[in-house]
Amino acid sequence: MGLILDFGYLLGVLAAMPWFLYRITVRGDWRSIPRRLGFGQPPPARGSIWLHGSSAGEISLLRPLIRRLSAEYPAAPIVISAYSSTGFAAAKRNYPDARIIFFPLDLSFVVRRFLRRYDPRLVVIVESDFWPNFLRAAHERAVPVTVINGKISDRSFRIHARTRLVPRLLRRVPLIAVQSDAHASRFLRLGVPEERVAVTGNMKYDLTVSHGSSSADLRQALNYTPQDVVIIGGSLRDGENRVMAECYRLLVQGHPRLGLILVPRYPTEVPRIQSDLEAKAMRVVRKSEVDAGRADAPGCGGVLLVDTVGDLRALYGVADIAYVGGSLCARGSNKGGHNVIEPAILGVPVLFGPHHFSFRDTVDDLLAAEAGIRVGDAAELREAIERLLADGERRRRMGRRAREVILRRQGATGRNYEHLAPHLEALRERRPSPPPPLWSLAAYLLLPYALFNLVRRGLRYPAYWSRWPERFGYGASFKGGKSIWVHAVSVGEVRSAAQLVHALGRRYPDHRLTVTTGTPTGSEQVRELFADRVSHSYVPYDLPGAVRRFMDRVKPEFAIVAETELWPNLFGECGKRGIPLFLVNVSISPDSLWRYKRVPVATNAMLANADLLCAQSRKVARQLEDLGVSRYLIHVTGNLKFDAPVEESVLAEGRKLRRQWGRQRFVLIAASTHPGEERRILTAFGRLKTRFPDLLLVVVPRHPERFTQVARLCRRTGHRVVRRTEHVGDLARDVDIVVGDTMGELQKLYAASDVAFVGGSLVEVGGHNILEACAVGVPVIFGPHMFQAQEVGAMAVERGAARCVADIARLSDAMKNFIEQPELLETSAAAARALVSDNRGALVRTLELIDGALADTPRVADQGYD
């Protein structure tokens, strides 16, 4: 059926090619075609509420509904689609927190792509945009489609009654809430079951806008005085712009304090209208020029021509008389007219033409209450305006009655919400989000490479050859008791999560803590920091079977993953088993962000299994939101690395080590270095050594398997080199370089040094943790490639705790400045300590959020990163 419909659409486009070309060229609709096909979309979503309105009028109806949905279902992303460009622009402006899209072209493969991307739990259609392929695809995915403020014109009813396609699909729709009994009757005659149709009224009556200070302020801003009388022509079509302009030209001769605002239905017509008016010697000012400050509003000295989108309702509040367009000229059988409710609710008398079918019930009520005037042609329109200009009391009385008519009909939004409530309950259910099928296939295909990498790295660091079964989910089961699983991939992540693990042990003393890492160095760090207080295992490869076996062994009550370890099968298994998953101290490197954005649906599906995401910074929070994570789940907690305490024993051992090295010697430490950095550091050190012969360099490679290689490299420079493991007692004065070839001593080595260079930053690795050095009052130097810790690096430079250098020459200069200027060294050391102490608190905030999530305490979305 989908292919048949696609073929039918193709034939329809070919048959209507002239009209189609007009739409995409003259009216500019071609710009939206890529987006309607699925390109250039906002972030994907999981478990969303999809609300659709055809144009700006329908989109505006959603405002009170969206406010209530956001308050009661804060974790559910809101997707708003519009068919027209004006509707899209209005949605972008009015709903900045929602995902705004053009409604997809109703081709089977396109609508399926959109539904996969936004994964709605509920679709709500406003009024009457019924597209067959979309309705079919939603039904196939078991997504309920509901209709609110529903209506169906006589013309549409006759077409659907003949084709029968849409009626068959509408019979599956669980709710059609319509504006009136007449519309309900048409849906019932199309075969929709009676129990699925409800008459709830017209939501447009609920769009009350205060006719108070905001309207008065706008009126003043547009240079209209209280004594002026302002006429507005809203949603004008075809020749109505010329009719209104001619009426104004004739009337202003007898009423010099008369102003005119013209609002064409389509902004693309503005240049032609402006040209026509200026040809008649009328002064014309575009509203966009006024908004930009490039022109003054004309007031009663000309015509304000509105070329912006979404301002009509506010401008109705400025006016004293409103003509609502689309109704003076016939546009087909039972077709014509636009929204008369907007000016009426503002207490503005309403005029309209004879062809007003879209709001027939409202028009009839306004006429019955003597709150509106129907005119037959241009002459009658001018006469009606003339009478209202001559009788101010009648004008004000009509405005009051118009407002009363609308107020009596309010309440449809609340009634619609009551009918939607049973369908909204599905949003409260947490559904697991399995990984994309291709991911597991790719993981199996990459397995030989992963094993080869273990073998290769094991040649230099044999610990990589041990405990392989754990990487496939095998190993001793942890017997009995409750369990908490914490994952930190390597040394840096383990150290940053250390205080969190200690705090969890104190808060949950009856739980067994299991800490997983991905590297042997991380394993050794776990053993050093926690001894036998936690169990350790290697994290399994992200293979379905390995992950299931690991979960069966550990049986965690909840899981905590530190920093940037994102694995689809691990996260999907947590979701499948209902295990709360908390991502803490989250940071995303530019490379990772680029990769995640390449596969947005897969990334969003993975992150949808998380119950809480604690971001290190506002920037990271915005990145997570760009990846489609619900704002409700994202909280900026700060960086846990700031909360790492400095043990007094570390400081004492640092002082002892410094005495052994020699107090009078200036000590530079190059820590966490990578291939390519040691040569540059040794070059800079060689330059400084000729001027400062007592200078001592400590080099600590990032990876243990490089200890021996780096020691050889240092010796080849002609300097005397000692490895840390060979050093006992006082260091000989002729030793130039110490190679740190131990694990777990880095902060002690920092405490014994004067200035630290932190590696991974002169080469494109992304930098490492500078806070360990700052915490012990050691100023830091790093290279230009700090994208893994960009914000912390920028903070350190701004506060004077660090220097960023681009090359060897600047590295030498920075070191020389610290050696030659003791006051600079002292000031930078104090700034480094203050940087750490001033930014503590992430641990407390993270624990509070975890406790609240486990207790299912309602949370307020973190607005702090806007």
C-alpha cells in the first residue's frame, strides 16, 4: 500500500507541475524540501510527544497544551511539526525548548525515517492534516495517533467519502476530539466509531491575550497615540491588500489621525504589495525595518506593512478596527476566511467578507451579538469602517461584545487534555532502548582487532595478557547481597571517581561495590585506592553475550559510569533489566562528539537508557542536549576532579622526596607524556640546563609500557638519568633526569616539584588532568591540544594558574620565567590552589541527584546552562 501511495503522489506532482513549480519557486517552498526529506534535522528523541499543526494558526493553539505537558511529563521530549513555512517559523520562535521540524513528505520511506528518529509514544494532530502514509506507518509502529480541535470541511468530507482511504485509516485513531457537532457528524458518517469521537469545542477560543500593558506598549512603539484610530487588515489574500489600501487612502482624507497596518497572508507577497502602494504615492514602512531599528514606524503618516511571521495576534491588540482576510473574494466552494477569534478576544470589532466558511460558527455568533460586521464588497467595507470611525461608542461596544462571545466558548483545551490523559500515561513507562542491530555485528567484526591490540600491548606490559575471560563476561560470580557497579575506564577516571566510590561505600554499607576498568593500570589504581573494600573486574567487551554474562555475575542494583564511556549493549542491557543507570562527571571530546553526531539515532537510543547525566560544565550539557538527551535528565554538577582531596601523607612524602632531590634545585616535572612529547621537552630542558645547571627534570610517561623506552631516550641526550625504581636515599647532584616508572605516585611527584608540564597536549591527544598538580600548589604548563579538558585549561589560564604554549621555544620561555621570577611562581601556585578549592562541590551535587533518582524524587530541569 505504501508503494502504491508513493506512486500516486508522483503522478499527482506530475499532473500539477505548474502549481508545484509556483509553490517551490515563487513562494520559496523549495527551501523546506531537504528538511521534509529528513536532512538538517534537530536532535533525535526517544519516547517523545509529537504535536502537529499545519500552519501558524494551528501551531499557536498548542501553547497552553505544551505548557501543561512540559510540567506533567518533563522527561518526555516534545517534537512539533508544521506543514507550512509560516507554521515552522512560528513554532521556532514560540517553542525554543522543543524539536521543531517540517512535517515529512508523505512518502512511505520518509515518514518511517522520521518516526524512527523521534520515536513518539503519542502523536497529536491539530485539526485536519491527515496523511495516509504517516497514519499507516504510525499504526505499524503501534504509535497512537490522536486528533484534537478536529474538523473536516464539506469539500474534504466529499473527497474522503469517495476515496475511502483516509476514513479506513481514521477508524484506527483512538481519539478524535472535534470542534462541533457538525464536524462530529461528518467523522461518524466516514465510519469512525462513535466511542472515539468527542465534541470538546474550539481551542482557538482559549488563546486569550491580555489587552493591557503589552498592547499599549506596542502601540506606543509603533508611534500610535491614544487619540489615533488604527485599522488592521489581517491574513489578507489576493486583492484584499489593494482594497484595504484604497479604503485607507479615501478615509484618511476625512480622518487624519487614521493608521493602517497590512498583514499579508504570505510574506513573500510583500515586495509586490509595497511596490503597488508606493506607486500610489503612499508611504510604506516594513515591520522588519522597524524591528531592526533601521526605520521609524510610520504611525498615522503611512502604512505599516508586516513582513514578519507570528506577529499578527499582538498587532490585533494594537488596532481599533480589524478586518480579517481571506473572505472578500471567492476561493472555491465553501472555502475562505481566517481566524476571527484572535481580534475578537482582544476586544476589537471584527469585519469580514461574505466568503467566511472556516470559522462559520464564530462568525454567526459575532453577527448575532452585533459584535461583527459582514461586508459584501470593497464599497461596503469602506462604509462599515466609516460608520465605526464616526461612532466611537459603538466601536467600543462591539469590541466588548466580541470578547464576551469568545469567553463564553472557552475551555476546549482542558477538555481535550482530559481525553488525552489515558494515552499520555504511556509516557511514564520506561522502555528499554536496545542498540541498533548493526552495532552488535560491527562489535563482533572488530573483536579480532581488539584481541590483537591486547596481544600487542602485552608485549610491553604483560598485564594485558591476563584475565581475558573477564573481558568476555566470565569469571567468579559475586555471591549474595546487594551490588553497586561503578565503571571508570582507566587511571584518570578511577582517581576522579575515587571519592564517589568512598562515599557510596559509606552511604550503602550493605552493598557490595564492583569497580570495572578497561586497562591494567586502571586495575592497579583500583587495588591501590580501595584495597579489598571493592571487587574489581575488567569491563566486558560490548558484545551481547559478554554483557549478559557480566550482568548475571554482578547483578547490580544500580550502575554508575564515569566520564565518556558510552557502550550501546551495556547501556541497553541496563535498560532491559530495569537497572538505573547514572552517567557522572560526563565530558565529551570534539572527536567523540563528531562521531556521536554521525550516528544520531543510535547515540540517542543508547543515551535513552540513562536515568541521570551529570555534566562537568554547561558546554557539555548543551552537547548532550544536541545529541537528543532530554533536558530533564541533564544536570551540571561540575568536575569531580576538583573534589579529589590531597592526603597529608602525600604532601609529607612529597616534602621528603624534595629533600632527597635537593631543596636548592629547581624541579620541573613532565607528567603523562606521550610519544613525540619527550623529545620536545628534552630539547627545551637542554636549552635551560646550560643557563641553570642545577635544574632537575622528572619525566613520567603516561603508559607503563613506555617506561624503559623513555629512559633510553633520555640517556641518549647525554644527561645522567635515574629511574625512580632505582632511586634510594638522596639524589646525586650530577643526576639531571629522573624517569618516573612507578604507578600511583604522580601526585607525590607533583608535590615535590616546582612547575609541572602536563602531557598529551603538545601532540593531538587532548591533554590530561592538570588539577592534581594545581591541588598541591604547582603551576602548570600545557600545549595547545587540550580539547579533552578545554574548559578546565581555560579556567586555569584565566586565573593565572597555568600557561598554554604552542611550541618548544615558548615552552622554554615559560619554564625560564618561572625559574627567574620567584614572585611569579608564588602567585601562580596560590592561584592553582584557589582554582581547585573554589570549584569543589561536584561530589555533593552528584550524590544528591543519585539519591533523588533512586528515591524517584521529582526533579526540576537544570536551566543553568542556557
